Amino acid sequence: MKALLIRHPQTEWNRAGIIQGRLDSPWTLRGQEECNALIAGLQAEEVTPGAVISSPAGRAQQMAARIAAHFACDFQLHDALQEQHFGELEGRSLSEIQRAYPPFIDDEHFCPPQGESLAQAVQRLLTFLHRLPDICSQETVALVSHGHVIQAVIAQLMENSLSNVARYHHPNASFSLLAIEAKSCRVMRWGIASHLLRLPA
């Protein structure tokens, strides 16, 4: 089967550089445009999801509902697609966190107070991806998730390592295409964002 691993559109906290994690903030006006562009991009790629599964976060659910409505399919929620849980660091600016907790950027095993490490979040999502054929019978499924955990999973699949996570940055409303079989999960393309080039900077 094929899986489209999609990042939600821009939110107010994305724009302000604030860590969301399990917290939420509304889409910006650009986020609305990014969602429309993403759907148009999937059409242009001739990729038609038969089902949509989303993180429970409102910013992801909103996109999942739009995709499901456009492609006339159902959508459901799954906790495994949530962003890394940043615990007590959620709602704080990235620059503030980097000063207070230097390991935040480079240490995949750093666990924020009351949260989870990046390594734990990646394992959560990878376990879900490997189980996907048993969860969904559709040939193509759209998975709406979050930037930090998506780029880390792509890094792990591409390099079997989390040492170069930043290399696999996923802009808002970008997606990666995965091929999932019984015992494998392979990245076919990652960080697809050409559909966003038509939007104003």
C-alpha cells in the first residue's frame, strides 16, 4: 500500500515560533491557502486516498476533514499520529527552549519534563506505519500528522539514524510518499512541496 504522510497547514503558533506539541492553535489565512494547495497538489500527482487517518489535534483534524470531503472518503483519528509530546515545554518559544534546554535540538533521547523524547515519538509512529496494512484495507491512505515527528521518521527510514533530522524538514502542508508492505516501510519521495510554490511568500 501507499501512505501519504502529510503535515498540517500553518498555524498561528507555527508563525510565531511557539512549540505546540499536544497543544493547539488555529490556522492562519496562509494555512487555509496551503490546505487548498495541498489538495490540488494531490490531484495533480494523481494520488487519490481511499481513507484518511489523522492526529487528534485540531489543526490536523481540520485538514483531514477537508481531504476526506474532497476525495469522498471517511476519516478517523489515531493517537500514534500525534506530534512529539513536549510536556512542560509546550506553549513556549523555540528560542526560549533552546536557551533553557540545549539538548532539545541535538539529543534524540532528551525527554522534556512530563513529555516524551524524539526517539520515543519516532518509535510510536514507525510502529503504527508497520501495522498500517492491518489497520486500513485501502490501497492509498492519507495520514495527517505533524512536522517534527514526520521529519524524524523520514530521517530514520532514510538513514536508520536520527542524527540528520533537520535535513528532512517538512514545510507546512507538504507530504511524503511511503510504500508499506508486510515487513517494510520505504520512502519513495519526501518533503513534496511544489504545490506551495504558487502561494505568495
